[in-house]
Amino acid sequence: MAEATKKAFVTGHPIKHSRSPKIHGHWLAKHGIDGSYEAIDVAPQDFPEFLATLWKSGYRGGNVTIPHKEVAFAQVARRDDAAEQIGAVNTLWFEDGTLWGGNTDAHGFAANLDDHAPGWATNGPAVVLGAGGASRAVIHALKQRGVGDIRIVNRTLARAQELCDRFGAGVTAHGPEATNELLTGAGLLINATALGMHGNEGLSADPSRLPDQAIVTDIVYVPLETPLLAAARARKLKTVDGLGMLLHQAVPGFERWFGIRPQVTAELRAIIVADLVPKA
């Protein structure tokens, strides 16, 4: 008897904007896998029931995005270390019938920098703009790679201080007024806020304060070149856009559901870049 089609999904509310089906669909076709990956819109009140029926619906697992990441964290039976540290789940899978939750955002962030700025983790102190969920993933990645001086800048100082308490030694909290001073001598500047997205244009920090060897990266990928990255490039600093984080965070989940570890290639990036262009 032939094996049933392997099924996975991405769920959020809304979800139609997600590029995940294009990413996983490309890999399924590339590897000739009899599988599917679909986008499923689930309202918050329906999410617990959705999780409860996954196993009998034949899904091997899937991705979870806004607004379900924290609820998924609370609902799964087991969690990996990254999810525990970050406090959110973006990837689900089954092991012996047990629903596990993991977080691959930190992996995606680090792998993107590995691709485009090898040696980034030894570049010096890191300044992280923002104290939301994305910042938790970034800080976890920085700690995992041995960055010993992580400076969080956030409009609400108390939220930045919460992350210091969560991640411990080497992490400090600062208000926006300290940004320019903090950038002096920093080797890595990371925008983990929504500032710079289409409709929310603005410069999250002034990269002219950074030393010449600094690396600037942005988790925003629409547009690919945010005002921050444009200003950093004008200063001839090394820049890394946020698209690679999206692509690399998808790798571990695909491997769990479909049994093959896929590659993030120039071909895949070109497919997603083309999809980012607004349709006439």
C-alpha cells in the first residue's frame, strides 16, 4: 500500500500574505516529494481545537505565525530549548504521537548572517533595536554564538529590562536616547522592530555612528532594502537584509516533516524576491 501524502501547513490570522507555501512548495518539487504544504487561516478562538485535531487530520506538523506563537507555546506537550528560551513556538511536529513545539527563528537569523557575513559573531558588541518577540529570537541566537555584550534599545525601557532578566549576563537595557552612544564601538546593529517596513518608513538608528567594520542587518524584508540598510550601505558598511532569515528558518521544519534537509539557494531567493514585487 502506498504511503499517504505527507502534509504540513502554516497557520496564522490572517495568513494569505505568507510566503511559506512558496518556499516549501519549491522544496517539495525540487526533491520530488509526494507532499503538500498549505496556508490555513485559523481565528484565535479556534486555535486550541485546531491543534487538538492535527494528528487525526493527517498532518505531520506545520508552522505557526502571528497571533498564535505564544498560545502554541502553552498548548504543546513538549518544547525544544530554543522555544523555551524565546517563549514562543513557530514550528510543530509529532514524535511518537506527541506534539512538539520548536522555534527556528534564532536559527534563521544566525544562518542568514553565516551566509552573508561569515565571522559576524566575533565582530564585537551587538545593539538590538526593539524588545518584542523577534528580539527574543535574535538575542537567543547572539547568546548561542557567544556574543558577550548585547545592548537592547527600546522605547519602553521596562520591556527591554524584561529581556535582560530573561537572558541574563551580558545583556543590558537602554532607552532610545542612548542609541548614538551605544553604537560607538558596536560591531553589529540589528533592527528587530517594524520600523522600515512599507507603510512604516523611518530610520531606526543612525549607522553613521558605527565603526567602519560594523555589520548592519534588518529582520524586515519588505522592502528588501530598508532605510536603515540604505543608510548603512551609503556608509560602505556590510549589510544583510532580512529575507534570508525567513528562508533559513523554514529549513528545520521541512526536514522534520518531509525527511530531507533542504538548501537555501539563489534560485529559491529569486523566487521569493519576485513575489515581493507589488503586483500591478
